[in-house]
Amino acid sequence: MQNFNCSTFFLLFFTFFIFSGCKNSVIDQLRPETVSFLTDQEQARCTCLDIYGTEFLTKTNKGISYINSLSEQYDMDNLSVSELYAIKIKLVGFMSIVKTVSKCVGERTTNQIDQFTGMLIQEDLRVVLEIDSTLSPQEELERMNQPSLELLDEFCPKHKEAVLKLQELINAAQILPLGLQ
């Protein structure tokens, strides 16, 4: 009789765990059009990171290190034109891989949407992710990445680090003067 109660308890706990996990998924709360669009984007991103992933991580890590070291090398509030130019040239080298991967994703995305659908998708994301004007740019970025991270877990978990590194690079870039961000 005691085994039956343990088994029943385990079954109830497991069922609760599964349903509570599903309920918290951002993807499950989004409209089908949004999920379809994001899924297509993530599948394309997975393919592109299969091609460029190692280079992407290497350059992104170097970019993060470089940006984090700038305040030690320069007075970020009083940069001369030549210093701005030198920093910009260095950043272009790190950011070129981001543009390469973005272009690759754009070329492999099969789900083309019109402007109206794009606006609906954007509004769906803002409502579900609870994005409003009270959030900092960093908080907004983190929330906007939630669906992507969920889909990456499903399609290509090995590339999750790349997306998190890109987010880290964007956060690090917040110290840059507006002309360099």
C-alpha cells in the first residue's frame, strides 16, 4: 500500500512538473504566426552558426575583451577624433562576423513576412514578454532573446553560447560613445 502511495505521489509530482514547465514557456504563449517566424529564424541561425560558430565565438570574445579594456586605455568621455577612429576600426574587425552571420540568416530565412504581419509579430512579442518603456535597453534585449533561447534549446543547443555571447557583447557596448554603439 505504501508503494502505491509513493508511485501515485511521484506520478502527480511528475505531471505537475511537466505542466508547470509547459505553462512557463514563452513560445507557448505566442501567436502561431510569431512562432512560425521565430522558428524559421532560429533554424536559419543554427545553420549559419554551424558554418561560422567557431569564428563567431572567437571574434565575439575578443570584442568583449577589447570593449571592456577601453576604459583603461582611453578617457571614454573625452575621446579625440583619432581615438574614435582607432576604436571604430578595431570594432569593425570584431563586428564583421556579426554582420556575416546576420546576412547568412537573412539568406536562409524562408518565411518572408509583409509589414503588417511584422507589426503583429512585434506587438505579440511586446505583450507576451511584457516589454514597455520602463525597461532598460539591457532588460529589453534579455526579454527579446527569451524565445530565441527556448528555440535554440530545441533546434541546436550547442549554439546557445553564441547567442549569449552576442548579448554579452551588446551589453558591453553600452559603455561606448553613441557614435560607436
